[in-house]
Amino acid sequence: MIWRRVFILGLLLMICCAAAGAAGQDIAPIDPAVLDEVGAWMDTLPEWDGTYRRIRVPILMYHYVSALPETADDTRITLSVTPDMFRAHMQYLFDGGYTTISLYQLINALRTGAQLPAKPVVLTFDDGYIDHYETVYPILREFGFTGTVFVITSAPDNSASGYMSWPQIAEMSEGGMSMENHTRDHIDLRNQDYDTLVYQLLGAQESLLAYTGRTPHFLAYPMGFYDDYTIEIARTMPLWGAVTTQFGALHTTDGTLEMPRVRISNDTSVDALAALLLTDS
């Protein structure tokens, strides 16, 4: 409908802006040519070769990686991993011969049969907290790992306390991290109308493109909430896949908008992580 096109055009004009310059920690960025070579990031959806595939790759889901504040409630406690435990997790992955891959590489494997490393794992970090920049990013670089951050874009738009800024997000993107869509305002996407879904999904898409120079192609449903209409609208956008909070590690060619993950909580020890990495569901 014409009114929908007008709405989208107006939204694009409001949210498009010049990308902010990157500044911050003195960490040498990964050469983008290396990322392109291994398919860690790409801007053209690989053509499907017609073969349906089922691939087991754990997608680990982290939230906070920080010490708990004294005022932490039960939700904050559950969603938090201490920096020491996170480092121990990464040490286990490194010692165990795991290779971090991107969601782009996983999609490529599902659609074309592209070879993945022997022990692949995807690291995801929801919401875009400041500790993703101050703690997660340096530790990943120490181990030669990369990961995906799902950004709530209204947080850097409003300089929200406890969240990354746009220059920090841009710096991490330049350094080899995938900065992806977690909607504009982190709302429940169930039972929403067309305008709301477009505003939340497309709004985050365009903000991330404006500040990183790269179109995000993956979505994390806020709180894991979505419905069939959410998926229908997501299909109209340049989104190649979406991750959920459903437990599992098996991914299929025709299920890329409902990709399960493995939740990491405050009580996930190294031994617990080792067991989670072997899940067959």
C-alpha cells in the first residue's frame, strides 16, 4: 500500500545519519579481507543449491559479562557471567580446539554445503551492554575469537547508561565482530501491527547500517518473543536468519528464522559448558 511505502520512506529519512568515528581501546582490527575470505561476513545471500541440510552448531547466548551490582535482581543474576568465568569458558573452547564462526558462515554452510571447521561454535551477546566492549571484546581478541552482538539500537541513540555507544559499536564492527539487529526498543514482538514491526525491525537495520557501514542480516527476537506475523514481516527485510531463546544446536536450511541457541547463565561452570556444547537437540 502507498501509505506503507510513505511510512517506510519517512522512517529511513529520520534514522539515516552519518556513521560515527570509531575510538577507544588500542586493539588492532582484523583485516576485513580476511573476514571476506572465510565468509565471516558477506552482503549477498548465498544462492541455495536446492539441498536441505541439518547442521549441528552450538550458538552460545550470553548477556551480561560483569560483576554483579549490589542491587542486582534475580533476572540480572541469572543473565550474568563474571569476567573470570567468561575467560575460563573461552580458555576451554581454545584448549578444546573449538573455532568460532559467524552466523554468516553457518548460513552459507546450510545453503551451499560450504565446509565448516571440525568444532564450530557461534558466540552471541544480547543487548549491547558496555561490558561487551570493555570485557568481552578484549578477551575474545586474546584468544583469536570473534562473536556476534545483538544491539538494541535505541540504547546508543539515547546514550543509555550501561550500554555501548555508537563509536564503540563501530569500532567492534571494524574489528571483526558482527553487530546485528535486536530491534529498536527491545519490545515483545507478538501481536504487533505492521507499522510497529517495521519501525522496530527496519529502524534497527538502518541505524546499524548508518553507524557501521554494514547491513545487519540477523535478528535476535527480544526475550525470545515472536509469532508467525513477526516472521512474515522479517522475511520482507534483508534478514537471512533469526535466533531464538529456544534450547538446541541443530539448524536446518528451512528453519533459519527460528534458530535455537544454548543459554549461558550465572551458574554455567566450565564443566556445564562442556556438556552444553555436546547437546544433540
